[in-house]
Amino acid sequence: MLRMTPIALAMGMLTLPSWALAQSASTTDTDNQATLQVVNVSANAEKPADLPSTYAGGQVATGARLGALGNQSVMDTPFNLTSYTAELIEDQQARTVADVMANDPAVRFTTSSGHSYENYRIRGFDVSSSELAINGMYGLTPIGHVPLEFVERVEVLKGPSALFGGMAPGGGVGGVINLVPKRADDEPLTRMSVGYQSESQTGTSIDLGRRFGERKELGVRINGTYSDGDAELNGQSKKREFLSGAFDYRGDDLTASLDAYYSKESFSGGTSAMYWFQNNTPIPSALDPSTNLFPGASGTLETKAVMARAEYTINQQLSAFVGVGVMGFEQSGFINGTHARNIAANGNFTAATNGTRSYTDSVSAEAGLRSRFSTGTVGHELVLQATNLEQESGSATNSVSTTSNIYNPVTTLVMPASPSTAPKTSDTTLSSLGLMDTLSFMEDKVKLTLGLRHQTVKTTNYNATTGAVTAQYDKSAVTPAVGVVVKPWGPTVSLYANYVQGLSKGDTVTDVLATNKNVVFAPYKTEQKEVGVKWDAGVFTNTASLFEITKPTLIALGSSSNPTYSDEGEKRVRGLEWNTFGQLTHNVRLLGGATYSQGVQTKTAYNQYDGNVAIGVPRWQGNLGAEWDTSWLSGLTLSGRIVTTSSQYLDAANQQAIPNWTTLDVGAHYTTKMNGHKTVLRLNVTNLFDKHYWSGSFSDSYSMATLGAGRTISASATMDF
């Protein structure tokens, strides 16, 4: 098994642990804001490593990374995508990716607030924390929570995207969340922060950046953070440690980078729960999120990774790129399976308290060629990309069954010790080859993207005790994609459409009574059809999207005593999205949007629930935030955000539902100078009125609800030296 030592110790640095604190304030100078005009940055920017510039208002960027296609302008992309900036992360004091996703109307969460893992639902389909990408590559991000101290951009591409980077490890098809690491700026940076979060989490962070050489071609960016203290869950304490180093080279023809990080999270005194209700049991009012059902729980999650990338410009028409990374993850304690099961009307439930030890080791690589040429009046950007992700996993669990009550939790639950070792339980290899061509017509007024990707999925499962092979899977599939952008009235309006496919691993029939036991299905192909319009008014942009996503599922047919399983089941989500960002006036910024969805179980086992509403797909979701630079105190910015979600079903029979909910967040940040040093003071309050609410659904198989966060106060002070 792959094991790595903590990163950057060789640099003689102390391992500074973590707290996501602020770095730079929003620009409040009116003249500077007036110059924040739209800059369309495409994949053929001067430097391959250059990021698309920030858009007016500074909260989002003008473009994002579209997998193998590289950086693409929002207006030139036939997909709905948003790239959230470091400025937004800092001003909102976002600690994890979930905090950033609270700005997006297409994204909700499938784990209770405060849980060790953050999982997402995008356009009604699940995306797990292990399926985040970094620089377009899977298998390399911290598992559980992703610290944002080393992240420059959080990019969200809505819908299936197997074409652009291959299949996600868990087959998530609702969208892709890609992280872009920080790089050193031309100006030296030495930034220190201290912060506080309720109940009594305190922390500190450091951010160092330098460039060297006659043309500043060599860059170094170091981020280190640490936090510790009591959490919002009664009796729970949390500690977070993080250290990262980013090294990059930017030459005339060669750009290269090396990123390394060490992340460790630990907790004691309890863990957040998901709430699994008995069939047909009425769903009670949401509990206080500080309720601790597992007060003796503890656990540790630790991730280490190193990633290297390079791109070389061979000539004006051809460039080559390559990337490789290794990641090692270990966890121990009561982290998985934190479910209050079969909750009765009186609140009684059963649980399995788990002491688990597990690991995942990943090796991820990509390589490709990018060619730009013309055939007559048609421009081409042709990309050939190969990807390969190898993951080895192992786990062992000690489990004890217990009972308790959600209204009167037992305070002396037995928590078994974690096993001393974790035997290997699976090997997975995801390999693919993709070919994409973006054709430009009519002086770039029409852009057509075509592509195919051949994906192979291989898995082998092992008996944890004997090591014997228990199951094998080896299947391949080809996924096409087509997208078009038309600008009939100039660069400010884009009409777009796409048809894309996503992939997830096909199931193996394990039912001993099945007529087709041990049959292995090919990878499921999820299909998306989407049309939309984007309008760039210079200082604010609106996107309206109409989409349909269908995903196959495994269902039982025929006799219930001797069923025959088929992959012809289906879940379908149709929706209309509106996204907006930018400056409404010179001192007011908006960010957010709304989503209307119709999720349907179109074909179910024995046709029992055909036509019912899909689990965990609310009809309405809305997020709208605003920032206002006050005129009565220079440097002071006030902010607010409303997040709302309509009711949703927890079960396939549509008998159990959680009600709609709305929360209000407020904040302020003040930029000034202290002893000649730029200083930013920030204060944010999420869920201002401390609403208790069921936030969503955890599972498509059980009636399991998640619990939203209570009122949380964050404060920080950041100084540049």
C-alpha cells in the first residue's frame, strides 16, 4: 500500500494546521470597480496555466476549466458552469466546498451538517466527496472535507461530463466540482489570519507567496492552517490541520507545477447523524442540530497527496500536456454509517456503532495533445486525451448494535475500538481515451464541440479475511457528446445546446433467488439534453437553462419469488435553471439564481412506483446573495443571502416528505489599515434565525433525512505584512 510522509517537512517548515480564514477584501474603490469589464479567455490564452480573469464584482470568474478542453469562457461554452473565486471564499469565510456550494441553486447536500463527509446532489443526482476533481483529475482531493486554504477557484459544471475527464470514481453524473489550486502572484504575499467560529472553534492561518527569477518565472505558494475547539454539536470537539505547497514554472514554451498537501481532521465526543424513518412513519419536526445521538464517537481522517503537471508548446499549432498524482487516505473511528435507523413514531431507533479502519490509495494520470489549425474558414481545436486512475481500498469494521431515542439520546452508547489493520478489499482501474474537436465558424459566431470517449471500468473485490477474489468487473462503453454555441447578435448573447452522456458502473446481480444471478451489466449511460441562453450585460451575466437528465437503474421484473433483474429502470429529472452574477450597480453585487425541477421515477421494480416523484428532488430551489459597499463608511461591505428549498419526498411511495425551508445569512467585512498594513475584519452569521429544518434526503433506497445547520457565527481578522 502507498504511504507518504507529511508534505513540506523537507522545507524545514512546522506543520501549521487549519482554519479557513480570509485573505483579501472586495475592491471598494469606485474607479477600480468601473474597470472590471468582461474578458473572454479561451483555451488558447497566452499561457496554458493562466486562469480566466475575474468578472465584475469579483465573486466569479469569466470562465472555468472544461476538463481536457482546458480553460473556456462562460460565453463560449455550451454548458452551464460557474467558477467561484478566492475573493468569495475569503469574504464568506467558507471553510469547505459545501460552504461555497451554498451559493449555487442547482446544488444541495446529502449529509447532515457537521458530518465527517460532505456529499452533494447536483441537478437531482448524487456526487460524493470522493468525486471532486483537482485540475481536472479525479482521485487526488482530500476525502471528507476539502480545506479551501489552498484553493483559488471552485468550479461547477452542471450535468454529466464523462467526455471531458473520464468517468468519476463513484459514477456521479449530476455534475463536476473542480478545484484549482493557488499560485504565487507577481507581488510578494505574507498574510496572517486569526479566527473564531461558534461554539468555540479558534484557529490561525498563514498564506505566503513569492516569485523568483528575472521574469518571475518561478513561484512558491505556501498555506498552513490550524483550528481546534468545541463544535456546534453538543459535547463534540474538532481539530483541523492543513499544510500545502504549490510550486510553478512559467516559461515561454513550458509551464509546469507541483502541488503537495497534508490534511488531517479529527473529532471526539460525538458525530452528526442521518435520520432513517420506518416506512409510513410520519416525519416529525426537525430536531435541534446540536442534538448528539452518538456522544462517544470519535474519528480521524488523514489525506496526503502530490501532483505534478506540465504543458509544452511545440509550435503555434501543437502543444502537449501531462499530469500525474498520488494520494493516500486513511481513516479510523465512527465515521461511516452514522444512521439512526428505523426511527419509530415515539423516537426509538436502532443503530450500529462502528469502529472502522480503512484506506484508499490513488494514482491518477493524464496525457494528451492539443492542436489548433484551420481548414478553410473553419477553425479547429482538436484534443486527444488519455486518462488512467488506479485505486486500492481496504477496510475492516468492529460493530455493536444498540438502541436509543432521538428525543432522549442514551449518553452511554458503546463505541467499539477500530481494528488494528485494514485488509485490502478492492482494486479499481478507470482508463479512458477521448477525442474532442471544437469547430469555429463565421468569425467565431458559431462554435460546435464534438467528442467521443472510450471508457473501461475494471474492479476486483477481495475477501477481507482470506484475500480471495469474490467478484470481478471488466466492462467498457463509448460516450458521445455534442455542444453548440451561437452568437447571432454579437458577443453579448450566446444561445447554446448540448447532448452529453455520463457513465456509472453497472450493477452485478447478487440476489440468490434471481433467474440471472451473477449477471454483470455494462456501465450505465446517463443522458443529458440541454438548451439555454447566456446574456452578458458587461457587468452582470444571466444564464437560463432547460435540461433533461435520465439515468438507468437496476430493477426487478417478473415474479417476486424468482425475479429477473434488468438495467431498464430509470430516473428522470427535467428542470429550468436561472443563474445570475455580477454588479447591479457600482457598489451592489448579486449572486445566485433559482431551479425548478420535476424528478420522476419513470420505471421502477414491478412497475410499483412508476410516475411517482423521485426521492430528494424538490420542485423549487433558490439561492440569492447580495453585497453592498456602504457609502457612509469607506471599506465597509454588508452582505446577505437567502437559501430556500421546497418540500421533497424521502420514499419511493411518496408517503413521507419533509417540509420546505428557508434560511437567511448575513455578513460584513471591513477593510482598513493598521500600522500601515492592510487589515480585513470579517463577520458572518449563517442561519440567522436559527431555524431547525430537515435539509434533504440521504438515500434513494431508504427514508433517510439530513439535518441542516443551526445558527453559526464566524469572525476573523486578516493582516498583510
